[in-house]
Amino acid sequence: MNSSAESTKFGLVAIQGTVWRYASYFGGKLMVFLSTLVLARLLSIEDFGIVGYALASIAFLDIASDLGMAEAVVFHKEDSRTNSTAFWVSLGIGFFLFGLSWILAPFLAIYFKDDRVIPVFRAITLTFPVTALGSTHDALLRKELAFGKTALPEFLRALTKGVVSVVLAFSGFGAWSLVWGQVGGTLVASIILWLITPWHPTFEFDIPKATALITYGVKYIGTDILSVLLLNIDYLLIGRYLGATALGIYVLAYRVPELLILQFARILSKVTFPIYTKMRDIPGGMARGFGKATSYVSLITIPIGLGLMVIARPFTLMFLTDKWENAIPVMQGIAIYCLFLSLIHNSGSVYKALGKFDVMTWIGITRLLLLFPALWWATTVAESIIAVGWMHALIAFVGSVISLLVTARILGLPLRELFNSLLPSILAGAIMAFAVYAILQLTLALSSIEQLLITIPSGGLIYLAALWFVRRDVIIDVYQRLSGAILRRQKKYA
């Protein structure tokens, strides 16, 4: 099979894999989204803030949750002994971190100036050993590009999390409803991974293989340290300097754009990483794959990001109630931040597949050097979570430009091709945003639900029409690839 045919095959697998993972994500996250709307009404703003303390803190322990074993399993050639070794390393680290949390919890209370974080943090770290039980199984499924199978645990994780959280919130558990929802969803996902994965660990442990896996994994988590800092430094600064109430508003304002935009990019990166590792030996394959993936991501995340920024007010007032009105301008900034950040995830998959962790590290350091003083100013001088959201957006824009340029240079992708892959969604998204804003101004006398019923379908139609006018070949290409992926799957099971 020639390189062009191989690239096409992997392109179809990428689309099919993304559709499967996003379908599972969307189905499960729809429940999480609905549960968030319910929880926003049932829980206090401080409840979200208290859990925000724990989530910001657990993210740093999560860096070392399996020492990068899952990605190391994807990267290395498969054999049973290696997989079992990875499993036992992951499980040992999971239990170690759970124990470590009991020591660290009092120090977090000192940092956040709030003792309520202690029991919440200790309880939520139960997710470490529970996640470790299924992480190797998930890695093996991704390694084999069996994205259809990975859909089920992802869906049931989100579904369980939403159901448990809502039931406990109705029962008066407050912040604990969010904690036990998180733990319950993780447990269900690990159980399902054991049931659907043919491989199961044996009592084998190979020290040389463990060393090789850890060597790769440590390089991988080295980049994750910067990633987690970049993703959670806002929670840490808001929690310490602005308190639980401000953090609660920020957490909910962040959650909606993250669910709609950022999770899509994360799902695609999980699909593209194993595909890129298989395309390394195809001449020009990674460059073509990166260009297409960047184009597809932008077609989804740019209109959603711009659209959410414009309709944030009627959306919040309708679904979250006026109790969360202060979250509106924050959500607008975070929507743009998530839009830019979505473009970076695909570059990260390329660096991992090529083993260029040094590039990821330097790009991450550059973003952190820009982000930390910006957020420090926003929390200590401006004392505003609105400023935090828009500083995030500004630095994410700079970071995405740098990352895309560096990736194009590494892959030998002409900048003109990269720009052309982004141009249709940028132009069509901008036209849509201006049109939706104009519609909102003309419908100010209407209720929030009436405005949403008008603007959301209108915005979608305007975006597709603009995209057809600007670059109809893009729509045709996406349609043909989606059709090819669907037909490929139908023939497989015919």
C-alpha cells in the first residue's frame, strides 16, 4: 500500500475514532451538562468553590498518577509482559498518591485558608487507584485504534458521575455530591474496561521493561507538569486571593466552555496520538494528517467558541438562573480561551508521537512565563475573575500561534497550507458571530429562551452558508470523509 493510501486509511480511522469518542463523550457529557444545570440550582456557589480547591490540587498529583504508563504502552511495541509491568506500576503509584493525599491535605488548608478542603481532597483522591485499575486496558484499546470500544466506558463514566451527583445533591449532600459523583464515575469506567478488554494482567513484573516504560513516561509527564500548571494556576490563584465564592463562580463559568470546546480537542488528541505513531514512517504522512486534523478541529471549535461568547448572557440566565449572572463575562473570556487552546492539543500529539518532549517543554515554559504574571495581576491587582478569563484568552492566542508555527516547521508543512486550513472556519465563524450579535440586539425585548431559540439555529445556518460561500470544497471534503468512514464501518460488519 502506498503512502497516500496509508494516509487516507489513517485519516478515515481518525475521523471514525473521533466520531466514536465524541459520540460517547457527547452522550455522557450531555448528562453531565444537564446535571450541572441542576446542580447549579441545588448547590451554593461556595459548594462549587470548595470542590474547586480539591480539583485544582488533585491535578498536580494526577501528573504522576501512573508515571505516564498509559502513553508508554501506546508508544512501545506490545507484549504481555510489558503490559503487565505497566499495570502494576500504575496501580502502585495510584495507591501511593492516595496515601500521600492524607499528608498533603492540611497544607492545602493553610494555602487556601479554608479547612473544608481537607476531607474533600482526601476523598476525591480515591480516583487515583481506581483509575489505575483500568488505565492500561484503555491504553491497549487506543493502541489498537479500537475507539468504538473505548466509547462505552467514557459514556458510562460521565453518565454515572452526573446521576450520582444529582441524586446526592437532592439528598442534601452539598459539595460531597460532586466528590462522590467523580469517584463513582471513575469506578464504573474501570470496571467496564476490564469487561471489554481481552487482555488481563498477570503477576509478571520485568524490571528492565519497567525502566524503559518509566523512562518514556517520565519524559511524558515532564510535559504534563507544565500543562497542569497552565490549566490550574487560575484555580490556585483565585482560591487563595479571591476565596471560595469567586472560585465557585469561576468553576461553573469554566465548565460550560470546557465541556463544549476543550473536551472535543482532548478527544481528538487521544485519537490522533496513536495514529501519528503509526504514520511516522509514511513520507509526508504526518504533515498531511496534521493539516487535516487542524482544519477539522477549527471547523468545530471556532464557531462554538465565538457563538458561546455571544450568547453567554441569555444562555446563563436561562439555564443557570440569575444566581450565576456574575459568571457571564467570565464565561465569555473562557470561551475564547478554550477556542485557542483547542488548536494546541493537536500539536501536542505530534510532539509526543515524534518523542520531541523538549519542544513541548519549551513551548509550555514560554506560555507559563506569560501567563503567571498576567493571572497574578488579575487576582491581586485587578482582583477580578473577569480579568482572569480574558488574560487566559490573550495568552492562549499567543501560545496557539507559537505552537502551530513550530509544528509546521518540524513537519515541513508550508505556512500557506496551515493558514488555508484555518481560514475557512475563521471567516465563517466571524460572519456568524457578528450576525448572531446583531440578532441579539434586535431581540432584547424577548425572553432568554426566545433569544436562544432564534439565535442558535440561525447561527448554525449562517455559519454553514458562510462556509459554503467561502470554501465549499471544505464542506464537500468533510462530507466525503465522514461518508467514507461510515461506509467503511458498515462493510466491516456486513
